[in-house]
Amino acid sequence: MPQSEQHALVLGGGTMGVGIIAMFLAGGWKVDVVSRSAATLAGLPAATARALQAMGKPTDTSGLATYATLAEAAWPRIDIAVETVTEDLPLKQKLFAEMEGLARQNCALTSNSSSFPISEIGKGLKTQNRMMGLHFFMPAHLIPLVEVVRSVHTDVALAEQVGATMSALGKRPVQVKKDVIGFLGNRIQAALMREALWLIEQGVASPEDIDATVRLSFGFRYAAAGPIVQKEHSGWDTTCAVAKVIYPDLCNADGPPPVLQRNVDQGRIGFKTKHGFFDWNDESIAKERSRYERALRKCLEIFKDEGIV
């Protein structure tokens, strides 16, 4: 990205959008934000200031400008656009078609979609070479990793340039070289979640004990080493032998298990409704969010000490 400009556009000002906006502002960028919701735009400066504070950064939001439509934004100055709207493929396709007509030729057009391939989002457009996935993890202002996802059309040099921009903003980019559904993080996470929910469904363990098992055993190790390096420590011969016994017995369902579908059907979806596998109230939600962010910041310090981010 041209250092003299450093101007981003974020399409959508929800939870993910706020974290991405804070990342750019913390790096000294100007940020245009587009949202159809007047309430979202009105609350954006305060929400962004809270995210900056959580990052330990000055809460200056003077570099933030908000617009109700894409056409109003300062497109001649924008180097990178990040779409963060709801997971609705026709909507994303419509917005990318609109951005293609507004953005200058060297502006990277990216999507934070957590599932849709960028090749589907940009299907039929003329400049798919400058389109790619840019997938952050919630909360985007604290989680260091971001996935740069290429389609067969994406300019490799531009994808690497976007990755370099993310590095300069304090993120750890990974290059996803094939446009697979779910990319890296969500595919690996989905495999774990499918098995965890199956164990709950079958009455093997409680949700509390599932969480404890992940956090205090192999999840605890993952803060120190990823799954590949960890097995370099313990030995792939053991992993191979275990795979022959365990893999055939793992859940291979091709959809959500009944326990998950029942919760969703009953409106038990977590903080949003104050009920999920656990029951919540305003006080317990605030306490859990504070604990969660505090733990993330401590983990982030470990990674900073190691020079990973």
C-alpha cells in the first residue's frame, strides 16, 4: 500500500468491522466506514474507542469518517477495502460489483467472509485479480492472525502486498493459496467443534468438561506450539498409531448435530439471547467478556515476546 495514502475503507460497522477499523486507526491510517444503519454509524466512534483502549492504544478516532453509501466514500484515496457485512452471498456479490466500479485499479478489494470463497463473491467481475479474502478472527482488534485467501484469479504479488500491510499493522498474516471453503482456521475449528458437539450429544461429557479438556490439555499446549510442531516434540509415530485407532470412530456427520440444531431452534444461541449451553445475564456477560479479553491480551504478550507478532 502506498505509505503516503494509508487510507482504508471498511464496509460494515458491526462487531468485526469495529475491530478492523481499530486496527487501521492504531496503525495511523485514515478509515472510511460505510453502513446502511444510522444507529451503527452513530455509535461507531465510541465502539472504536473502546476497541483501541482494549489494544492499549490512544483512543483517537479523528481519522474515522462515516458514510451511508459506498458512492459517498473517498475512493480516489482508498488503497484497500474490507467488506464485513453479514454472511449473505448475493449481498456480497452485489457490493463487490459496486466497489469494482468505484475503486481505482490498484485498490485491493477484500472480504472478511468466514465461509464463502472469494471466487464465488467475485464471480463474473472483470477485476478478480485484485479480489481476495481477508479473514479476521473475533475480536479482530486482539486476535493477531489474519488469513489472506487467494482464488485462482488473485494476483499473487498483490496478495503478498496485502499480507505485508497486515504485518505492518501488527497482524500475523497467513497466505491461503487455494480458495477452499472455510480457509484454514475455520476448517480446523469446525473439525474440533463437530467432535465436541457429538460428545455432548452422546452424553459422553458436559459442556463445562469439554471446555476444560480443550483449554487445559492440548489447547494449553497450542499457545506454546501449533499442532504440527507439537507432534514434532512428541513423535509422529505415536500420532500415526493413534490415528489408526481413533480416526475411524470420530464423528463424520455432514451437518449440525441435533444438540446444536435444538439450541438454535429454541433461541439458545449464547450472549445474544442470554441462553446457550449456559445461562447468562448482563452482569455475567460483562464479567466473561472482560475475563476473555484479559486472557487474550496476556497470550498476545507471550507471542510478542517470542517475536511472532
